[in-house]
Amino acid sequence: MNKYHFYVAEGLPEDKGKDIVRMDPKDMKNLGVQTGDFLLIKGKSQVALKVFPCPTNFRGARLIQVDNIARENLGVSIGDPVEVEKVEPTPLKTVMLDRGGLAPDEIPSQEELKRHLLGRAVIISNKVPVVLYGGSAIALRVQGMAPPGR
């Protein structure tokens, strides 16, 4: 599998909490990915995010654009180098989340959580953003999964 190195840039405001990485379409082609495929990004830790093309003003600079939750999960800051490769996530039946000190009535229902997690790739110990009604968001940490993954 081909691995490439990029530098971290700030994600687009509209991508916040959506588990999206943006990059130059030429770099996407070199990695063998298309819009909506998943990339495994490795910093001090790792995340798996859906890839989309970046705006034209970020092209040609070997940058990936990710939000603050992804940077926190990666253990990196803007300007830090990361390693990137294509990944095929394994479908999960169960994901165990840590409510992080939130009261039970502050946590969405299982059906709402399922809706937020469908189509996302998760990694144990990473925070998963969940957008609540009204636009506010919480981040829940992945404690476990079945079948076991990364």
C-alpha cells in the first residue's frame, strides 16, 4: 500500500465534526482514492477520515485539511507532518462509547448515535463528534468495537 507524507492545515468551517479530510485532487489520484473513500492518517496516533477535494487555493502544497477534533485525535498541530494511506474500513456491529462525564439525559438515544456513526470509520480511543439538535456538538470517545478493529 502506498504511503505519502503531508502537512496538516486547518479544516474548512463547514467540515467541522464531519470526519472529513480535504486534499489536492492530484494527491488523491496518486493515493488511488476517490471522493468519499477513507484515508488512514497517522500522526502520534491515527484517524480514518473520508476524503474530499480541497479548495483550489490549497492545491499543490502537500497539505491535508482536518478539523480540530481530528488534530486532537492525531496528536498533531497545524503544520505538523503526517503519513497518509488508503484504507478499507471493516463494517462494525457494535461501537462502545464513553459518555465523558455527561449526564444520561445529555447523551443522544441509541438510534440517534447509530445515525451519526453510520458511514464513519472509528478507531479505539478516538473522539467521535456528534452534532445535537440545535447545532451544538459533543465528542464521545470510542472505548471498544465488535468485530475488533484498530
